Amino acid sequence: MITLKNLEKVYQTDEIETVALSNINLEIAKGEFLSIMGPSGCGKSTLLNMIGLLDKPTNGMVEIEKNIIDGWRDKRLAQFRNQKLGFIFQSFHLINDLQVVDNVELPLLYRKGISGKERRKRALEAIEKVGLSTRAKHYPAQLSGGQKQRVAIARAIIGQPDIILADEPTGNLDSKMGNDIMEILEKLNKQEKATIIMVTHDERLANKTNRIIHLFDGKQVN
């Protein structure tokens, strides 16, 4: 489903060249639940951003569902992300002035041909999947950290993406809330057949996934 070949990312300033990723070769199968681990600054989030088409590699190839993502314009990239990818971030990225249901609806605003009624229906279904039906009319400030992350997951899955990218989804949560979020991700993987790629520092959670990739200084070490 996803193929990375000789992937490299170099950040260049006037005086310093920083190699964030070097010679990454990776294949991820459809329906796989993969975790990426490694020390801070080793390139985990950079790799996730490459897969999520949020950043472009300096060298190498990213292929998703037989689409070679090379030279695509920003509009095409944005459309592909909206159709195929769902994102979950450590810091939630919710809009405080919007109710939960409106936050969850946001990805569908950029899809043509979906009525407001249909958007609301899908949003409520996604909220139900993460167990927050009673909080649909609440604002983010009225929610706990775990509840905010559930909203972020609902927003990620409303478009029924083939791939979910999760960057430290339990990083701001205590162990119990982290376990709850992990159970939701496992359920999405097993029941919804979503391919999930998760960056995490928590080896206990990583061990629940199908496969663990370790990075060190921008290189894959397993």
C-alpha cells in the first residue's frame, strides 16, 4: 500500500546542513498497524510527514496505492490527503470556538458534493465510534485531554480514510487515557481495516502493533 524508496530529507541553512532522514526503504501493507520508535530528534515525525505528504523528500520516492507522489502540485496533494489520509496529532489541533461536532465535520467541508445534512450525519456517526455522543455539543475547553484526543480521532476518520497517521497520539495523556486511545486505534485497525502508522515513545503501546520500526539519527536500524 505504501512504499518508500531511498528516502532522504535534508534541511539546509546558510551554514548548516542537517540530514533528518537518510536512505529509508520501507513497505507498509494494507491493513497493517505499524509503530515508529526512536529517541527525540531521530526523524520520526519527519518520516510521518513524508508519508502524510505534509513535507517533500529531498531525494527518494513515496508511493501510496500505486501513486508515485513526485512533482504533484499543492492542490493535488491536498485533495489526495483529504480523500485518503487521516491525521491525529499529539496536541489535538481542535478549534476552540467550534463545538465538537463542528470540529469533526471540518475535513468534509473540502469535499464536493456532500450536503450539510450528510456532513452532520457522518460527524455524529464518527463521534459515536469514539464514545463521545454525549459531548457532541460541547466545546474543546469543556473536555478532558483524553476526550479531546477522541474528537481528533473522530475528525480523522470522518472521511473514511484508508490510512491513519498518528503522531504521539497518547503523548499528552496519562496511562489510562492512553490505553483508551490505543483501544480505539486497535478497533479502527481490526474492524474498519484502516492502515495505521503511529509514532510513539511508549514501547508498551508499540508492542501492541503489528510491527515496530526503529530510527536512530535519521536512519532505519531494523
